[in-house]
Amino acid sequence: MIEARKPYSLLKLMNCQELLKKYSQQWQAATVHPFLDECKLGTIKPQQFNTWLVQDYLFVVEFTRMVGRILTSAPTSHFDVIMSGLNALQDELNWFKDKATERQLDLNTKKQLTCTEYCDFMNKLTEMPYPLQATALWGIELAYNQGWQLPGEMPQPYNEFANRWGNPEFTDYVKLLEAQADEVLQDASKIVQSQSEATFLNVARLEKDFWQMAYNATN
């Protein structure tokens, strides 16, 4: 008797590039947005950019906590890459404070709903299997890497922000995160691989909403 073929979807292991291909439209929405286009054109309103800046600082505070907690689940072979990210985040938080001082912004402000939702997602993430944590960590960093790279050279003062997340060193770091996510996804159960898709889609949706949040200008 000839054994029936299993569906292709059950045979193919999920990895980061497959996620990007399968959900290309959702990912484009996460990384191509009028906010970034207006930064490129120099037409973004200061109040809108400042709203994004303050909310992004609040996000990075919680993101730093998430990365620290991920270490409790990660294999020791992944420590070097994750800890290099933590070291960079320490510098980034201080940089945000400097930018806020330059713009006379108050960082002790309330999170907007989108920022709160994203932070809640990250808090819950560290209770999930490590392959999902690794997928989300890669996705979040890739969204910033590509989002600030894709528009191309930006005018002052936005070129400083584009260079922070779009520089080659950060791109290399994101590639290391991708390799680590791929490594653990290939050994994950079918259930966890399926959950990785939902995790990736959540990151894409939240990234799109975070850019849009800038237009709810309150700062």
C-alpha cells in the first residue's frame, strides 16, 4: 500500500524567513508607514515625533525587562548575543533621556493604549516557550532595523534615529537573533511552530499600531 503524502505544511519546518514570506503583507505594514515616510521627507510634525519618542522610551524600558527575563529560558549558548543586546539597551535608555532633555519632554508620562498593549504582550511572552520568545525578540528588533533602513537617508534631526537602528552593526545583531530563533524553531513541536506564527503576527500588528500611535499626539 502506498502511504498517503502528508500535507506540505506539516512537512516544512517554520523559520524566520518563512514567516517573512508567508506574511509579507503584514510585515510590510509593520515596517513601511507614513510616520517613517514623513521623517524621511522632514514633514513629520514635532508634536507627533515627540509623542512617538516618549512612548518608545516607555516601551524600551519594558523591552529591556523582557530581554533580561528571556535569559532565564535561553540556552547558555544564546547568552552572548542576548547579553550584547542588553548592554546596548542600557546605552539606548540613556540616549532616550538625552533626546528628551533636548526636546524638553517629560518621560514620566502615561503609556498610551497601544504602548500598554505592546508592553502587556511582552510581559506575557516570557511565560511562553523559549522558541516563541526568540521569535518575538528577533521580530521586534527586525521591525526597527528595517523600518528605519527602508526609507533611505533621512534629514536632520531624524538621521540620528535612522542611524541608531539602521546601521550595519545593528543589522548584524538582528541576523544573529534570527539564527538563534531558527535554531530553536527547527526542534520545536508542531504546536509551538504554529504558535510562532501567531507570535510573529502579533509583533507585526503591534509595530504597525505603534507607528500610528504617533498621530495621537499628546506631547
